[in-house]
Amino acid sequence: MNDYNKTPEGLKEVPLDEWTQGMLHYCIKISETRQVCDGKNFNLRMFDVPNFDDKKLGYAIMDDWFDNDTQKNRPKRITRFCRYGLDEDWKIFRGKFAAQFAGDNS
């Protein structure tokens, strides 16, 4: 199976306010779309966060259209807001991002 159909590492649902803040601070443009079918089925619109360590970090909108329990399409699709990437990579990224602006009083 190629990456197009795989869940990105560390994908998790996050509260809308965290997703919005991350999107507005870190993301520039949509970078990838995926139709995931590796145990769960859903569509993702992924927004990578550029970083110096070339880690796969970003935010995503999930179109959760398939009920894996019943193995049928949902009667009503669910939109979920997600973040992907490993927690440790996010911790390092946020530390470096904040350090860029340390002492900036503009």
C-alpha cells in the first residue's frame, strides 16, 4: 500500500480552537490530500507545517464518511479537525518556533 492510502503518523483529533490556532500560525497552503483505507476509511486534506527538521507535522480536515463498525457509509458525514506528527516532534518544533521570537518586542 502506498502512502496515499495510509494514515499519517501520529494523526489525532484535536479541539477546534487548537486546530484553528495552529492553522493560522503555522500553515501556508494545502499540501496533500489522501483517501485513507488502512483499517479505517476517511478522506484527509492535509496542511503541512514547514520546519527545519523536515518532520511530517501538520493539521488536517478529516471527512469521516464510513462507519467501520457497520461497514457502511454513514448517513451523515462527520468533519473532524486533526493534527499529525509525533508529539515529541511537535514539542521540539514549538520550542524552536518560540525561540525565533524571543526578545522580539515589536
